[in-house]
Amino acid sequence: MTVDCVVYTGDGCTEWSDAAAARDAEGTTWARVTDPTSEELDEIAAAYDIHALEVEDVVGSVRPKVEEYDEHTFVLVKAATLRRGDVAFADELSVEQAGLFVGDDWLVTVEPERIDALDEVWERVRREEPRLASRGPDFTAYRCLDGIVDDYFDILDDIEDDIEVVEDEVVDAGGEDVLERINDLRRDLLSVRRLLWPTREAVGALARGDPEQIGEDAEKYYRDVYDHLVQLVDLVETYRDLTSGTRDIYLNALSMSTNDAMKKLTVVATIILPLTFVAGVYGMNFEHMPELAWPYSYPAVMVGMAAMALVLVAYFRREDWV
């Protein structure tokens, strides 16, 4: 586990090695916990009065939510990224949980796996960025949430690029794996949707200022994050409609191709059917068939069969079947 603590005020930012002592220091404290063990989580929980159920939620698989406690507000969100590699698209969506505990003058973030969005905010705090140093823990928590939500835009941008590629393949009569790729896109969009809806509900509670740890000045920033989540949900629905339309186009094109092949086979069968009938009649070789004794019977039958085939081909061409 890594526990990094900073205490920042208008005069600057200092790093602390003792998380419990950092909480009592003057200024705004941020204790960042990454990759913790259960024992180390218990120590942090004891130092900041974090309930055992909150700790269990952070390390478990729980939907994003907001819970209010006496001394702090618990915010659980999920950060997501796309892994590009030799794996199926549906398996490329990587999700990591992050627990944010917002107190009156302190913030604790717990990351079972390190999250890049929180890395960026952490470095800004350590560089003593004025906009962070002069605000409370609710503003720092907003910056963390904003970074996590912004990463969803990158995910949807990548998905949009994949949708465009698949659409081009459908138009160009793509290969057999097109339908599988479309279904992978739909499943991945469904996964993103499942993350966004509860996250929007959770951030909505913060945007309304329901928890007392969220000040009035910070509410407008959370409303901005909420607006981003509304936009993301709309994009997901739009992309799902696009993939559904692309799938329908592909299936219609496949059906038309099959129908075209069946029509050609039907034309061939229709031409061969009367020829088969004629050949079958004269193939019976009955003794009293007068044509059998005629010296020109064979060429006459061949010419008749050829003429019959040409008439049928001409008819099908006129009907635009071939």
C-alpha cells in the first residue's frame, strides 16, 4: 500500500508521513491511499472515522453512489479506460473503483488500483496550484470526479471511431466478422451505460448540495460534472442507436445478397426444368416412339431444347431477373 498525505493552505503545501497527524493539522488534508491491504484500510478507517461498510464497498463490486455520515460524505465512483491490445473489444473496458471520503477539512481517496485521473489532480496539489490551495476538500473532490468523468469522453471517442470503421465495412460489404464486431460495440456501450447512470445519480446529489460537506461555492462545479454526465448518457444512447442501425443495415444487406443468390439459382433451375423434362421423355426409349426412327431426331431435339432455353433467358432478361 501507498499512503500519501499532503496538507495545503493558502501559504503552501506540505507532505506528511503520518495520516492520523495530518488530519489534525491546520489546513486542508488529502490522504491518498492506493493498493491497500485489509489491515491498512482498517488503520485509515480508524484514523478518519470511516465506517467498516464504506471500506467494504470500496474494495467490493458496488455501483456508484453517495452516502452521508455524521462527519463526512462517502462518494463511490468508477474510473474506466480502454485497453488497446490483442483482446476482444468487449474485454478492453477496464474499470477501477475509487472511494472519496469528504470531511469538513479533509479528503481521503482510496484506490484499489491507481487511477490516472487522480494522479493528475494529486500533482496539481503538490505543485501548489492556487485554485486548489485556496479551496476546501469539496473542491478537490470535484476535481477528482471531473477528471474521472472526462475520461469517459475519451472512451466514447474511441467507440465512435470504431463505429465509423464498422459502418464503412458494412457499406463495402465487409467480412464475416462484422456482425460480431457490431455486437461487441453494443455490449461495450451497455457496460458504459451501466456505469454512467448511477454515477449521474450520485453526482446529482452532490450538485444539489445535499451533503453538508459540499459548500454552496462548490455546488456549481458539481453541476458542471452532472451536465457532462447527462451529455455522456445522451452520447451512449446515440451510439447505441447507430450500432443498432448499422446492424440492421448489415442484416438487410446479407438478406438481399442471399435473395439475389436464390433468384439466380431459381432462374437456372427454371431453365433446366423443361430441358430435363424433354430429356426424360426421350430417355424412356419406348419401342413405338416414331421420333426414334427419324434420322434428324437428335439434332431436332437439341435445337428445340436450345431454343427453349434461349426463350426463357430472354424472358428473364426482360423481367430484369438476370
